[in-house]
Amino acid sequence: MTDNQTGEPLVNANIESLNNHTGTVTDESGGFTISLNIFPTTLVFSYIGYSCLKINLEVPPIGEVNVKLSIKVTSLSRVIVTTEKIDTIYKDNKYSVLDYELLDDGILLLIFKYKLSRSELLFKDYHGNEIAKLTLLPGKPLQLFRDCLGNTHIFTKTRSFQIYFDNDTIKLLQGVDIKPFKDVMGNCRFRAGDRLYFQQYKYENLIANYYSADTSIKKLKLFRTIADQNKMTLLSGLETFQEMNSNSISGITGGFDVMDGCSQINAEFESRFNKIAYLSPIYTPIERLGDTICIFNHPDSVIEFYNLSDSLIFITPIKYHLTKKQDPLRTFASVWAKAVKWDKNVIIDEQRQKIYTLFLRSDGLRILREIDMHSGKLSFAAKIPFPFVEKIKVRNDYLYYIYKGWSEQGKKKLFRQKIN
């Protein structure tokens, strides 16, 4: 599925068969596969900001079906009503923003053309002036990565290349295999003083261990463990039930294994489904706020603050992450109000020493709220006027994010928005 004007693939577009009661979404190349058992049928193709398209199929199609959608044109399609000033940090008619990082001296952007056939690195200062560019990159770059030592890397599928600046020139060090690199650096979160801080998840991501490494004496120590006891109890119950079920089958058959290949696959699938459906990983990030280390202990509903000696300074109770119970006496107006849920995202503004979190509305808009580190209470910070934005960061009281939009050939752009 592609844009009718530009030919660019439409990623995560929806395809639905009306009478087969099935559907799917497009992949990164705009391709899709859907199983149809009932004919004739009607396929409905839809994508945010585009006009829907219906195709009637009397018989199964032979070969590929090429679908092109057109941008929906309405009188208000380009009007954004907001009290905030929004700056476009980067936009281009030929390039899209794939990723970005906020560095001390400016913004590093990974930009690309259609299907990553050509990718470039672009470095701009915070006033929007171009400082350096690297137009030839190895492989197909997938993302940027800022390690805990402050170095920035570019990832391909198999290699990692460290980026460095030589005056007004961007250069890459020789690449290394990405798997051992991630094994070493993937759990390292940041550096504070002479210490490196690590976070490691275990036991179906229901336990988080926190380590500090003193680089002066090369000593690693575990200083905190957080576990979601309720989910661990549930997981233990699921495993016990599965073991009992397996033992009962064995008892009935006299100890012989009667599970064929399909039954075993179904059992494994059911086990994985239960863990995914009922045991979502805990979200307990560790962040640096100046000389203070913050652990967001959401299972216990507190933020823990530590000094650089790994000693607990104080604890702040929080409630923003808790799901509100539905009121059976809700008014008619509240039923139609936009549903809002916590977006499981904590953002630090190191320059201003502020903590934020995000809430997602049912229409895809996000609301940024500041967390008072002493009381745990929330205050309004900003509303992002675009739906489903990507990679949200905050620096020096400015909110940054990537947004594709519905115009200008749908190229991804980098925006900056002032926080109240």
C-alpha cells in the first residue's frame, strides 16, 4: 500500500475484510498478506489522514493487489489550534527523520530517503544552523544510540559504529558486531561521578536489579532489587497450574507421553500467551537528576532518591501510574469524553532538573505533566497537538518529537515545542 502521489509505503495501514471478519496491517514496505475464505468480499483500506478505499473481490485475486491511498482533503486538515509555539527543527521534501539525539552542542539527526536507499547524518545547533553532515553511511542504518558514557553510535542490523566530531566534520569509528556491543552496553544506563549505573531485568521481566560500578576501584555492587510481587505470585500460579495439568495427563496415560507435536506447540503457545496477556513487564526506570539517582518504583508506588554513595535520601509517594476505577454513576458527557491513560514513560530534563511523565488520550494525543519530586503530585506542562508522535524528549524546557503529518508528502519531521 502506497501514497498515491509520492509512491511512499504506508506503514501500519489497516486492511479489513467485511464478511471474513479478519484484518491485518501493512509492514515497513507497505506490503500485507490477508487470509480470505469467503467470496465475494469487500476489503477496506484505511490510514490516518487518508481517504478510505473499498475494493470488491468476487473471486480470489491472481498475483499482487496494488493499493494506493490519497491524502484526505478537508478545510481543517492543516489547522492546528494551540497556544504553544512550535518550531520545525528539520523538514525536507526528499528526506525523513528516522532518529535523533540531543547532544550538548546540538541535535544529531539520522535522515533518510525512500526505503533507506540513502541515509545521512546531520548535526545542527539549537538555533537550527547546520554544523556538519555525513552523506555516506554503512549498510542500512536503523537507529541512533547514546551509551552511558555519553558516546553516540549508529546501529545497522549487524554492526555498531561510534560517531565522533572532528571540528566541522562527522566521522565514524570502525564498526563492531552489534550483539556483543549490546550485551556489554545495553544494561548500562548512565554515568554519575565515578560511577556507572546498570539496570537488569530478570524472571520474565518481573524483577529489576540495580548495580553501581565504581570505575576508580573497578568494583560492581548490587544496591537495589525491585520485584512486582503480585505478578510473580500470578506467574507462580500459572506455572503450578500448567505443571498440575501436565501431571494429570501423565497419570491418566500411565506415565506415557501422549502429546503430539501440535499439542506441545499449543501448550507452549498458551503459556506464552498467558505471560504476555497477564504479566506485562514492570516499568521501573532509573534516571539521573544532577547528583541524585532516581528509581521510579512503580510496583510500590514510590520514587526513590539516592546519593552517589548509593544511600537512600528520601522517598516520594506517587499515584499517577495507578489505573482509575470506573464510576458506575458517570454522567453521559463523561462517557463520551476522551479516555486518558498513563503512557509508561518517564522523561528527565537534566538541564532544568525536572521530571515529567506522559498520558495518552484515546485520540492519540499526548499530555506532558511535571512530577513534583517532593510531593509526587502532577502539574500540567504541555499538550502535544499532533497524534501518535515518536521519540519524545525534553531538554532545557523544550519538548522534542518526531511527527509525520498529513501533508508535505508525509515526510517525518522533527518539532520543538516550548513547555509552559
